[in-house]
Amino acid sequence: MRPILEVDGLTKDFTPPLSFGKLIKFDLGRGIPVRALDDVSFRLERGKILAVLGPNGAGKTTLLKIIATLLLPDRGSVLLNGSGLEEKIKMSIGLVAEEERSFYWRLTGRQNLEFFAALYGLDRKTAGARIGELSELFAVDYAGKRFDSYSTGMKRRFALMRGLLHDPELLLLDEPTKSLDYAAALSLRGFIKETLVKARNKTAIIATHHMDEALDFCDLFMVLDKGRLRAFGTLEELRKQVGGPTATLGEVFVKLTAGS
Amino acid sequence: MCKIPLAFIKKDFLIESSYKLAFLANIFGVLISLLGYFFIDKLFGRMLVSHLEEFGVNYFSYVLLGMAFFSYVGIGLGSFSSRIQSEQAQGTLEAILLTPAGIPAILLSMALWNLIFATMDMAIYIALGIFLFKIDFTHINILSAIVILFLTVASFSGLGIISAGFIMVFKRGNPLGWIINSVEGLIGGVYFPITVLPGWLQFLAKFFPITYAIRAMELSVYKGYSLAQLAKEAGFLLLFSALLIPLSIAFFKYSVKKAKTDGSLAQY
């Protein structure tokens, strides 16, 4: 069976913008590019949860954004269900970014979700039913209140609900439990693992700094460092790679990213 | 098909109506600016009589329509760039572009509320003109006025979308916005007929669509000119639209691609 996601040779450089100091000296060279991703390739089977681990600046968010079509790679390709078409990819993925500013704060949570549901092509009835279903799943009873009155954790729940509005096959989560209290984080992890992945055969990619969280609910682990893919596989496979049969995920991570 | 534009209109209406003082302040602003021109007319209006003969009105009537129409053009068509800038600053642009809604649909929908708001603005100008300043609009040729308005919106949309493309890439310092708002206001015949200007400026004015739009609108409203009589102005506006709209959409798509390559989609 074809993997849901095929990533081949993704490479991305970011060139620093022209500084004012250089501009007044007529030095129009744009500086040395920073390589955010360097020839990253992997395959992901349907129904798996992949943790993307890496130090700050390793390229985790860049990878998620390229898969989500928000960023164009310099080289390489992303195929979702065998297709590289942007429209198809957009319909099949739900991105929950770290950014909590991506809502209209003067609207209510429900009004925000209704707006994005229309952009995903959902009619009013379907959108209403879906928002009701998600509100129940996330135990949200404050959807009628203005977004700027929510706590960070409440906003996070809405970011997750928006990511799930169109029932995507692949969920991309950037630090999903950041700002959630312990119980909410636990409940979210349970929801992703049991409801989305096990019961509905969805696939998820989670960028996180938390080893415990990754270990708790991910099947596969990817370690990125300075844009390069250092390891990809199950914990057993990663242990073999670093030669530590009893090493914890944290120890494996430290060995793979030593020097960063 | 209407789902996306309606969603944007609803969203923008809800946001705008949450700022309750803004609408009243807008009416007050229009009234104050008109009063200024009303007294300028009292003082200097007679000096412009020869330049206004063609339109058959006094200076105040001319400038009221010019401003009402230019405000429509300015707000309505600066709206593409202002909406992009506002979505970038709010952090919602990435979330919008993550959806499968196409770029032309998103662009059009983003500008709709501003166009509706500008129409309300124009209605305030006209209502104040009729009820407070007793201006006579009875000679209007409604068909000509509507066609000229439509062609003006179409041709300025092209410029507006190009402005939005600049904003997408450079975030600030949109040169077209400056041209639309300053140069066109000065030489396009908004505040006075272009015959007042020196010859070389009158020649330059011929290259700006606002010149044709204002002249055609003044003549259709105050002199009741038919479309046949306004064929030259309408033809120029049509030409500007036919050239600018496809070019601007291609330019905007290129700008989005450039922002996605630079990773600057969410920056502002």
C-alpha cells in the first residue's frame, strides 16, 4: 500500500534580507543563506503518529510548513496520497500552528470556525454539525464568547478544532500541547491517539520538544538537526543507530544532536 | 460559489460593527471635509466659472461629486492592499492561504466589505449634498453613471491588486498606493477641473484612469450624458481594465509565490 506521505530530498535555504546598512553602501549582495532543511526524505504510512524532534532552529516548523504548502522548497517534493497538487494537499491536511494570533479576536470562537469552514467549502449545515461535534469532543462550551476573552489554553483548543474542521487525513501539529495544563494535554494526546488515529485511521505529524510527550503517543520518531535528518524510525531502530539498546528517547536525542 | 465572498462579508461586518464609534465618526468626517469646500466655494468659486461651464455646476457641486467618487475609488481600491496588510498583521493570512480557496476568490472577497463601506460613504456624500447643501442631481443619467462606476471599479481593481502584490512582498512602502492617493487626486480632476492645470500636467493626466472616470461621472450626473456621448472615457476605462486585471492577478500570484519562497507570508 502506498504511504500517505512521501517526502523526497527537501532542501530549503533562507536568505537574509538586504540590510539598510548594506543598502546605503550599495552592497547589494544578500548575505550567506541559512540552510533550514538539507535533503530530507522519508515515507509515512497511514495511521501512524510521527514525532519530529530537534533543537531550536533544527527545521521542524519549516518541514511542517512545506508539507502544508505555506512554504516552497528550493528542491525536493512532497506527495500526499501520491499527489503533489496544492489544492488536493490543502484539502487533506490540517495544520495546527504554534501561532495563536491566527484568529479574529473580535469575533467569537464559533464565528471564527464558521468563517474558516466556509473557506474549506463546507456548507452552513455541515459546518454547524461539525462545529457542534468538535465542541463536544473538546468540551468547549464557550464558543459563543469573544475570542479575545479566551485563555491561551482555550485558544489552543480552537486552533485544534480549526485544524480538524474539514476532517483532514493528515494532521500537522506544531507544539500541540504548548500552554495546555496537564489534564488538557493528557486529554488531547488521548484524543489524537485513540479517536483520530486508532478509531478513524488518521495520520499525524507532531513537532515537539517534549520527549515524554513524544514517547507517550508517537509510533515513529524523526530527529532533525541543523536541517539534516539524523534518524527516522521506531525507538528500537533509533537505539540501534546510536548503539544504546536501553537508551531513553532523551539520551538517543542528545547523542544524535551532540554538538548543536 | 458565493460561499467565500459571503463568509468574508459576514466576518468583516461583524468585526466592523464591533467598533461602534467608527461609523458615526465617518459621517462626521465627511461633513467636516465638505464644509471646508463649501466655504472655499463661497470665497473663490466665481474664479472657476469658466472652467466649470462644461459641467454646468458651481465649484461646490463639482468637488462634492469628485470627492464622493474619489473616496469610493480610494477606499474601494486601496482595499486590496489594506486588507492584505491587515490580515498579515493580525496573523490570519497564513490560515486563510492554508485553505483550498483560490487566490482570485480570496482577493475579491477580501475587498468586498471595503467596497460596500465605500458605497455607503458615497451615499453619505450624496445625501448630504441633496438634503443639506441642496445640490440638484435631477439631470443624472443613471445607466451611464452605473456603467462608469463599474468600469472605474474594474480598472482600479487592477491597480489595487498590483498594490496588494507589493504589500505581499515588501510589507510596506507600496508605491502604487501613493500614486493613487496623491498624484491622481492632484491631477485627475477630483478637486478642480483639469483645465485649471498647466498644459504639461493636463497631458500627464491623460495617462491616469481617474481623469476619464471623474470627467465621465461629472458629465453623467450633472449633464445627463449618455454612454454614446461618453464613449471615449468609457473606452479608455475599458482598455485600462482589460490590460490591468489579468496582469494584476498574474502579478499577485507571483507575489504569493515569492512570499512562500522567502518564508515571509506571515511577516508584516
